[in-house]
Amino acid sequence: MVAGETSGDLLAGLMLDGLKTRWPDMSSAGIGGPQMGRRGFEAWWPSDKLAVRGYVEVLRHYREIVGIRRQLRDRLLQDKPDVFIGVDAPDFNLDLEADLKAAGIPCVHFVAPSVWAWRPERVEKIRRSTDHVLCIFPFEPELLARHGISASYVGHPLANMIPLQPDRADARAALGLPADAEVLAVLPGSRASEVQYLARRFFDACKLLRAERPGMRFVVPAIPALRERIAQVAAQAGMAESIQIVEGRSHQVLAACDATLIASGTATLEAALFKRPMVIAYNMHWLSWRLMAPKRLQPWVGLPNILCREFVVPELLQDQATPRAMADAVLAWLASPGKIAALTERFTALHHELLRDTPTLCADALQKVLENR
């Protein structure tokens, strides 16, 4: 298995639950993170080695990433596994899967590359590289079937992890937050490049919000590797005393908050499943943005908007992601309880749509692939 970054590690960990139940003596190894490790996965490289986004950022790490892929490919071709599972990270995994499939190793890709949103030219590569795709959104299998790609909908694992009715009071008590305080969850990303381009903007927005809402509390869930860097940026923004940084615990923070200022990515879906109003923002190296922007096929970038097929939450991208614009968008939510209630209803319906027994469905699909070898 290969899982890139935090979200891939989470998805793979849940998938391993289903596989270990079906095949108790199964062994798994490759590239993974702590969630996979807790399920007995042997990580030859940590998943954060692949946690790079954007053309310019990838170029900086290109030699190391290509070297890891070459070493992994050679190792798997020499000692062939029964199946290879690439979890997300399509730029890394699809090329690797193509080589392994050509050598007779069954390849499954978990999380369909978003050809419906970005880079439709990937369709041919998916067909060439995979035996089966496990989809986390219900519309994807039909779309892939049109291109001759075998796929199945397994639900979104996060929908099983997050309660339909989150307990805000319990989460606040666990985080030491006052029950009656106004709480903003601040999530500037789980990659170093995201923190580089987003954290200062986010904290400057928080500074504006603090001036207008002195009682507001700001909580940042940070992965351990980025905690110190996030603390440094908060200090540079003059917010060191006002921002509470907690290690991990992003779900607890989202359950506790009234609203969230959040980087585009999987975390936005988590916020939607927690039924929280959000302001999605993103900024990257200007050249990466210029190269990626023309490849967009839809008007939305945030997953909640893509799944709802409309702008149910605001998106502030690149030059639009100014501290003032972000602060104003947060304030607009807090001043609109009726809109928050309507959003909660919409996100609850989305939660039901994504709720499936994902570990078991993954094991069912994998068993069919193995039977058809």
C-alpha cells in the first residue's frame, strides 16, 4: 500500500480495518502513516514524504520522490505482493500502478482521481494503471464506467467516523473552552507548503476578528511535525497569546467550534460532516496557481460545494484570500443563524448520502479483484 499525507493515512487505516477482518493473517507494507501503523502496517517510508502540493513545490522535492518510487517499484517487482493498493496520491501512485500492473500485479486505487474537477486527461492513465477503483463519492463509478474503468462506490470513511449530531459541549469541555464562548476553528492545512502560504493570512484574519469580537477564541489543530512552525507564524502575527494550538484532535476542534476558517482539501468535508459553517481559503505559489487554474472543470474547489453542486460556503482563492475578506466572511456567518440552520440541514443530508460500511465494502471489492486474478 501507498498512502500520501494525513488524509490518505486516515483512509488507508480504515480500509485496513476491513481487510484485517476479512484476512486476519494479512500483512501490509509500503508507504504509510501512524493510522496505518496502528493496524500493523510496516512503513518503509512515512506518508508525509509525499505530502507536497503544487507544481513548484513538487519540483523542489522531485528527485527524492522519484527516487522513493523507483526503489519501491523495484522492491515490489522483486517480491511481488498479492495486490497493490494506491491510496490517493495519484501523481505518485498511478505511474507506479502502471508498472506493477504490467508485471501482473493486481492494482486497486482507493479514491478516484478527481477527473470531474481537474485534469480530465488522467482518465486514460487510470484505465492503464488500475484493475479497480474504489470511489468515495456516489457519482464517480458511473462516470468511470463510461471510460471502461471498473469501479465501485464504498462510501466516504469519514462519514462513519463523525457522528450525525456532534456534541459541541463535550468537545469544548475536552479542549478547556468556555461553553458560551464564540469559537473559531483555524485549519491552515496539513502540509508544510500550505502553512507557508496560508498560516500568516489566516492569523492576520484572526487578528482582525479579535479586534471586532474580543471574546472570540481561536483554536488550531496541528499535526506534530508542523506545530512549532504554526506557533512561530502565530507569534509573527502577534497572535501567540490568543491562539490555542492543539496537537491533532482536529475532529474535536471542529465539533467544538461555531465556524471554521479552513484550507481547501479533505478537511473541508470533515467540517461539512460536523455541520459547521466554514470559509474555505487557499493560496499557493503564483506559478503553481497559473498552471493549475486553467485545468479546473468546475466553478467550485471546496468539496462541500462540489458535492452540493453550488456555493453553499464561500471560497476565497489566491489573491482573494486576504485577511480582511476572510474575516468578513466569518463574521457574515456568525451574523446569520438562519443561514447556519439551513446549511446544517444540507450537510446532514450529505452525511446520510456518504454513510456506508466502507471497510466491508472495500474488502468485498478487493476480494473480487483477487478472485479475478
